[in-house]
Amino acid sequence: MSGIACQMGVSTVTVNKDLGGKDGVSDTLRDLITGKAVGMDYVYNCLPRNMCAGRRHLIGILISARYLGESSFYWIFYQTLLPQLKETSSPVVLEIASPPRRKRNASSRHSWL
């Protein structure tokens, strides 16, 4: 926001009001600030305000690859939970975590020496 404010010659508070949809910014200035933000590929982070208001927008689910399979408890749980989460209009991200692969050789056994 401060980059937009600096380029526009306005305060960061003014940019925040505009991008947050708050009152106190003229329509003309709002159009200019919004145009500049779009031109700079700026994305307003509404998550803090929404969290304070009790709203959530993104739900992340992390499952270890070793516990995942078509008939595993975690996969069935995810499939059961997904329709209910869609009713909240919150996007869901599923991340499948794999353990890091290590190369095993004679020199790596004593790498602390």
C-alpha cells in the first residue's frame, strides 16, 4: 500500500480506505488508486479484517502421503468434509506432504565429523 500511496501522492490511510471499500475517498480518487493498484498487480489482503469479524476464507488440509490412499481414513474424511466446506464458500487447499528423500552413502553417515 505504501508503494501505491507514494506514487499517487496520497497517504497510506487513503489507499487503505479505498482498497478496503471504506468511506472517505472521493470517487475520482478511488478510481485512480484502484487503477494504479491493478497496474501494479496489487492484491488487497482482507484476511486480517475478516478474521476479526469471525469469517474465514481459506481452509488448508495437510495429509502425510504415507497415510493417504483411496480407502484410508484421511481420504474418506477429506471426501466427507469437502461438500460441507463448499457450503461455506471457502476455498479448500489440500496439500499432500511427502518426507524428504535422503541419499544414503558412506560419507553421509558421519557428516557431523
